[in-house]
Amino acid sequence: MENQATMESQQSNNKLHVVFLPYPSAGHMNPMIDTARLFAKHGVDVTIITTHANASRFQKSIDSDISLGYSIKTKLLQFPANEVGLPEGIENTIDATSLEMLVKITIGVRMLQQSIEVLFKELQPDCIVTDMKYPWTVESAAKLNIPRIDFYSSSYFSYCAIYFVRKYKPHYNLVSETQKFTIPCLPHTIEMTRLQLHNWERENNAMTAIFEPMYESAERSYGSLYNSFHELESDYEKLFKTTIGIKSWSVGPVSAWANKDDERKASRGHIEKSLGKHTELLNWLNSKENESVLYVSFGSFTRLPYAQLVEIVHGLENSGHNFIWVIKRDDTDEDGEGFLQEFEERIKESSKGYIIWDWAPQLLILDHPATGGIVTHCGWNSTLESLNAGLPMITWPIFAEQFYNEKLLVDVLKIGVPVGAKENKLWLDISVEKVVRREEIEKTVKILMGSGQESKEMRMRAKKLSEAAKRTIEEGGDSYNNLIQLIDELKSLKKSKALCNKQD
């Protein structure tokens, strides 16, 4: 018995322990949680560090993994809501309805640094995987003498583009904000304007001092994890590894991989909302011809001004195509609510459209045969989910690196039609002059959803990428092999560290 106990204790000591530190923003958190779950499914002992309200967003998936025998747990920290002047439970950027709230959440997250470092010490992991928004974890990992892996929650393309814009500053000394410049050193000719860059890239400002260390921390890490796959952006994966010189592993699309055995995919963390509620939606979709419905969604973070909602209403109606549109209730003021309710009644009568308020079962809609395309803000998670479903896109970037992702979809992969968004601005700042007009919306919907040659070719390319996305996560596929290779490499590092400690 004693020998067995010793063997078990040795086995648990040999087991690789990886700590994941996600950033509390849906676009960052969801792919990292899915990645953590993949590590656990491959025999790694996983700990996720987060706060109470954030954990409640994904706890059901973790409980389901635990019931299947995987070693995965959460370590909870108390979010300093009082200290920063936020109501209890507001701990994720998705909850911010104003710039002031967004700033308070960011400050609250920063205040957790000391508690996180204490946890790192207590947990003594073999590796930490942390979001790029925690550049200080490079030092934490060095103190513990363990690898720090940088989790980049967007595309290789966007990282490479930002890297060369930062390095060569091709947007300096231009005649105007709308004059085009070419990003140097990229395998494709990519043209942009200063207005399409994030404000910290346009010129040095207070934000530059916050963002620069994030990108530098990737260069100082053991390597980077990407929610991408080889066939999707192989040129940029190569550029990242060779010219920029950072080791990396593509393990995406992680949502398809982590949730493929999960019959609750329709709910994606909102199980109680999904039961019984989607019958009406599914009946509506089932009544439509294959590939005839356009899905319109701007992600979980973006909120649009009333003036923009009005243009979308007219653009969609004038296009004559079927659509599903996800709208947040706090997008609207009182006038707006009345206007949208009238619109909802009108499209219910004609059966041309379907409005979903607040939260939609996105994976369920994208995978439905009636869905033929998506209007997307070019957030990386939505992009991958659309690609996985084989859908071409109308690209409507709003802020951050979304304008780079648009270039990947339109100019490199040729599966997107741009709606003509001109300015990179946080949704809270979108001015009435900068709204996209109904004529542009109508025109792009007709191109994407029509039966022209351009639409057919985009559809074909999107379907090919969808097949590649499904292959890559199967046993023997690139993403599958990359994950196994990374886990094996981390185990080897752990062993050699243990040997060195013995010899000392």
C-alpha cells in the first residue's frame, strides 16, 4: 500500500501544472478558457485564476469537464469593486456601459497584480499562460524560473501588421488622415489610412505607454499561443516565427475544439437561457431556404449609437434579404426603443427578419443551413466561428485590431466585403458623421447574399477554410499536433529543471 501511495504521489509530482490568467473581456477570456480546457483534456493539471463574477460565466463548462475526470479548477480573487467605485458583480469589460466604467474595470484589474503574484508563488506551477494584457507576468515567471507563454487573442496577421507599423511608422508625415499608406514587410500589399489605426499607433499618447509593453512582453516570453490554424494565415505565422522571431503554437479554432463534444454548444455558457427559448428562432430559420439568411452581430462588447441603428434598419430592409439581427437593449434611448419595436413588428409580419435582444445562441445560428453570411465587427472569435461554419462576411470593424482583421478577410483570404468603416474608435465615441450609411449597407448585403460570381467565389473559399478548420483539430491535424508538441515540450522542461535541482 505504501509503495502505491508513493507511486501516486510521484505521478502527481510529475504531472504538468499550468496556470492560466485570462483578461476579463469576452474576446480575451473565452478563447483562453477554451484553451485551458484543451490542456486539461490532454492530461494537464490546470488552474484558472479569475474573479467571482468572471468565473460564473464559464463555471458550467469547468464543472462538466471535472465530471468527466479532467483536472481543472478555478482560483478566485476578490475584485476590488468598492475601491474603484463599481457596483458588485461588474468585473468584465462586457458590463461597461460608459467610458468611465471601462476605466474603473481596468484599474480594478490592475489592482489585482499583487494578489495574483502571491497565488503564483503558492501554486508553484510549471508554466504560466497569461493574456498579453499582463506584461508584468514576464517578471513573475522569471522569479519562479518557469516559462511564461503569451496568449494573443487575435490573428498573426494583426500582430505582424502592428509590429511593422510600430517599427517603420509608415503613417507618419502623410498629407491627411485619409491618405493611404502601405504596411511594409508583409507578403501581401496591405493599404490603410491613419484613421483606421488605433489611436495609440497614430501618435504617441498616454495609451502608447500601456500598449507598447504588451507587445514587447511577447518578445520576452518563452513563446506565444495563437487561436489560429496553419491553413488560415500560414504566411503570417511564418513571418511571426522567422522575421519577428517569436516561437509560437497555433492551436485554433479552440471554440470548435473545446465545445465539439459539448451538446450544450447552443448555450455557450448561458444554459438556462437556451432551454426552450430557441424553438421560435429555429422554426423561423427552418422556414427559410438554405444560405438565404444574413446574421448581423457586432459582438458582446460593441454598442452602437441610435443614428447608426437607424441606418442599419433601412439598409437591411432595402436589401430585401432575410436577416437575424442581435441588438443590445442599452444600445437604444427611449425614442430608439420605440423605433426598433415598430421595426420588429413590421418584419415579424413580413417574416423577412428576426430580432434577438441582448444575447444570441451564435454557434447555433452560424451552423444552421439557412444562414448564408454574417455582418461582423471583425473580432477574432466571431471571425473564427464564422469561418468554422464556412460563411463569407460583410466586414464592419469598429476599434482596436479589427481593421487589420478586416484586411486579412478582404485582401488576403478574399472572403469578405467591406461595408466602408473609416475610423478606428471605441464604440463609446462614434460620432453621427462617422456612421455607415444605409446605401452602403444595402449594397454590400446585395453583393454578399446575391447570386453573383463574387459571392459564389467567396462562398467557395469560405467552405474550403471551414473544411481545413475542422481537419486541423482532429487527431493528426496541425493544431492538434501543435498542442501535443507544446505539452510535451513543457513536460521536458519540467523534467530537466527537476534534474538540475537534484544535482544542486
